[in-house]
Amino acid sequence: MIDADRYPRLSRIDSPADLRKFDASELRAIADELRAYLIESAGKSGGHFGAGLGVVELTTALHFLYDTPEDRIVWDVGHQAYPHKILTGRRDAIHTVKQKDGIAPFPKREESIYDTFGVGHSSTSISAALGMAIANRNAGNDRKVVAVIGDGAMTAGMAYEALNHAGGMDQDPDILVILNDNRMSISEAVGGLTKMLGRMTGSRTLNAIREGGKKLLGDKDKAPARFVKRWEEHWKGMFVPSTLFEEMGFHYTGPIDGHDVNALVDTLNTLKTLKGPQLLHVITTKGKGYERAEADQIGYHAVSPFDPEQGMVSKPAAAKKLTYTDVFGDWLCDMAAADPKLLAITPAMREGSGLVRYSKEYPDRYFDVAIAEQHAVTLAAGMACEGAKPVVAIYSTFLQRGYDQLVHDVAIQNLDVLFAIDRGGVVGPDGATHAGNLDLSYLRCVPNMVVMAPSDEDECRKMLSTGFEFNGPAAVRYPRGTGPGVAVQSGLATLPIGKAEVKQRGQRIALLAFGAIVPAALTVGAESGYTVVNMRFVKPLDRELILELAKTHDAFVTLEDNVVAGGAGSGVAELLADAGITMPILHLGLPDAFQHHASREDLLSEAGLDAAGIRRAIEARFPQQQDGRLRAGR
């Protein structure tokens, strides 16, 4: 429970309705308590941190002025939403964020009526808010709709699609877009828009002249008003390049100080009365109010539990295990040294995808395209057309956003692009929005693709080299975190494409395991005397080995860290059907459901993909296997 002595105001706020009982003069003190409480709770639980500190005042002002949940506030990405969760009834549970059965790390509709739209991927807020505004108008209600976009999300194309639509409608929608400009994504924000926003400065005189001129000139469709409007845009463009938003049909206000809660309240009060599409530009500091987070905005974007008095303390280097992301980062630098044609691309995930070292050693061959997954994939296709060897480093969940480009621009043209897909399969605490549970299914069905899933760290490195040397589109899909601890060999050795590895020869049942599930399969196989195969390749499958094993075994069990529907196991079944072979097959994988947030280990256990779960499933499906009567009984 919250300490009422330390937080005398915040402890009395169980909902935004309670916040609105306070006088506006107390909002500054409430924001200070909210920031201090966020620092305290994040220290206990970890979680997304810096972005929330930057929107404390904005969150306070929005819930104070708007009649939430009747009025709709749509938070983009969700990194910013911890203060929102604290003010909307989840204050005493915020320390459980990301934990099993705890608070979700992002806004989630089933968690709270104040979470108007579920998010996790960026740049969806304007589209969702516009849809709400249109539906509300159609239903005849006048509730307010606000989209808060920031943390780099304005660099994605979807945001501009929504702005273009909203600003060009015949009936102007009543929608407010708040651009929370903190100059950051997870890493530093990049691109032309970021540079443009960086040049913006406030101009009270300009805004006063504009509003006064509108009243003086009257009808905006008459010639004098049209002329002055055009003159204003050219004049304003010399000082404040807000014309981009104005030209798209939005009335632009700002920029204003996003940490001045009184200025926010005054400005938002005015904007609430205006009709049509509005855009408010606020300048904030990521990590505001916690000195260490302000100084290290990347490092404090998301944190593990820490002591706020000491900050995050680095663990001794010897204690750190090599992650799959580390394996990729080291391989990338080594391959770049060997092949000058290698070019690396990331959609705003330099740190998460392991590209920090590469970006420093090969800055002219490193391309951060901001939050633009579609562009990243087609950019790679264009590079490949000219003989370059592009490597797209991307999370599985984010590659979903570039799927059409993968199919249309890369695979159809059979271009030489390697996809290094991090966070494949169960991811864990970030929940369903960040899970990589679908990738083997959506990659396996694409013609021309080679799809690989490593069972350990050394195999991951070899697969990356294999995909890079392959002349065509290839993907290496690996999980979050560490592997079984296999030593990684130096060099750039490759694997024969489409060839699996028999890890253990046994009898009766063959366990065909893909990727991260191989260690658990080996445990079960060793206990029960089954054959265990590290399949390595999801596409192409090792047809020769599978047909050989089908002749000598009574049943197959396929295992994968992917949904069963359309996954690697489905490929095995299709291969057998094509060969006219009928035999019992048990497909083990992730459920046909969106799993909630929990640790990776908990989620694998829930799905029955740990050794105990695999053993139970085999015994339930093949109870006769232990006395050797499986073939006779089938």
C-alpha cells in the first residue's frame, strides 16, 4: 500500500474522479508525488521507466481536465503509460508490472476501462483515436478523443497515414493529437522529422497573430482569408516548421513546455473548445526528475529492479552469460570485416538487436531507419538489387509489420537479404504484443525462403553465416536471452542447407525438435530412450532423414517454440502426406491463444514445452509406448 505520509495527495487518488476533486493549484505537487512514486515503484519491479517520467505532468493535466473514462485518451506504444496506470486505479499494484498475474506493461483493454486501446507496437494511436472520433460522431455523442504519441512513434509511416486521413476528411473530425517530443525512441530518434522538430521553437507572437487574424478576417473560405493563410504559412515556415501539420489539415499549437503543468492545463482547456483536428506539440525530457535517467536515457528506458538511491549497478562481467543477441552482434562485426558488401539495417532497435558495437565500428554501413519496419525491409531489397549483402536485424513481433514487404519486395524477387530475427517464440514479461509466437508459421509459407532455428549459441552463429552466404532470402530466428551455454567457435563456418542433426538414436518414437526446444527434448529422450533430432531447418526440411525415420519409428513428436497452427510440425505432416505415409504424429507447440505476460520459463511450462510437459503429453498420447506395443496398437 502507498505511504500516505510520503504521498499525502496521491494516496487519496484512486481514480481520475478523485484527481478532479483537487484544486488546480495543487497539480504541481500531485505531479511531484506521482514522479516520486513512479521512481520508487519501478525500483521494486523494474519495467519501462524513462518515458513515463517524461509525461508525468501531461498525464496529470489530461486526467484532470478530461472526463475519463467517458472521454478517450489513447496512449501510443505504452512505454509512457505507467503514470496513467497509477492514476487510474492501479496505483497499489503497479509494483507487479510485467509479473505473472500482475499489471500488464502496456495499456490493455481488459485490464481497465481507462485503457481505451491496447498497444505495444508504436504509431497506432492516431489511427485508433480517429476511428473512435468517427464512431462517436456517427453515434451522436460528443465525447473528447485524445491521442498521445511520442517516444519516437511519429517516425513511423502509419502515423502519417492517419494524419493524412484525418486532415483531409470532408467532415473535420474532433480529435486532439498530442506530440510528446522527447527527441528519443528507445535509442536516439533519427531521421528528417526529428531534425525538423528539433528546430522548432515556441512563438507566442505568431500564435497570437494567427488567432487574431482569424477573428478579423472571418470566413476562412473567402479570398482575403485564403491569401493571408498562405502568406502566414510561408512566413511561419522561416521560423517554426509547423507547416507540415498545418498542410495536412491540423491546427498546430506549440511547442510548449511539457513539464509546466499550469501551461498544459491552460493550453488543453483552450483546445478542448476547438473543433476539428488539433495537434499540440509538447517538449519533454525522457527520464525527467531522476538525474540518472536524464543523463542515460537509453539505459533507463527500461530497467530491472534497482535501488533509486544508487541507480542501476552493473553486474560483474564474469557473471554475464552470452545471449543470442550478443552472438548476433559479434557475428555481424566479424562478417562485416570479412565482407565489405555487408550492410546492416535496424528499425530503431540498435541496443535491443545487438548493433551498438557494429554501429561504432562500421558507421557508414549502419542504417537505423527509425520505427519503419516496412521501409527497412524494402530498403534491404533495394540494396540487394545493387549487389550489396543487407542484414535486417529485427524482432519477430516487429517483422510482422513488414510482412508484405518481405513477401512482395524480397521473396518474389528472390533477393539476397538475411533476416536476423530476435525474440522468436515466447518472449515473456512484455506480453502478447511482443511475443514472437507466429514467425515460423508466417515465414514457412513464403516461397524462396530459407528458415533456420538454432538450438544453441554456436549453432546460431553458424546459421547466420549460412544465411548470409545463401544467395536468396534467408531468416535465422532465435529466442530472447541466453541459450544452453554452448561455447561459440570463432570463424564463419556454415551448415549444409536443409540438413538436420540426429542428437540421439533411440527406439519407437522420434522427437523432431526445432530451435530452443531441443534441450528439453534431449532431456526427455535420454530418460525414455527416444530418438532426438535437432531439425535446424524449418524450411527446407530434411526430407531424406524424415522419411528414413518414418520407416524405423512408430510415431513422431514435433516440438517447437511457435504456435502449432501452420508451424514447423505442420511442415513435417505435409511432407509425410506428400510421400503417402500415414503414422501417428503428436504436435507440441504454443497454444492457439495470446499468452499473457510472465517469465519465459513460466510461459513455456504453461504451454507444456518444458521437459515435464513434454513427457506428460507423450505419455497421454501414447500410453502403450513403454511396453513396445505402439506400432501394433495404431
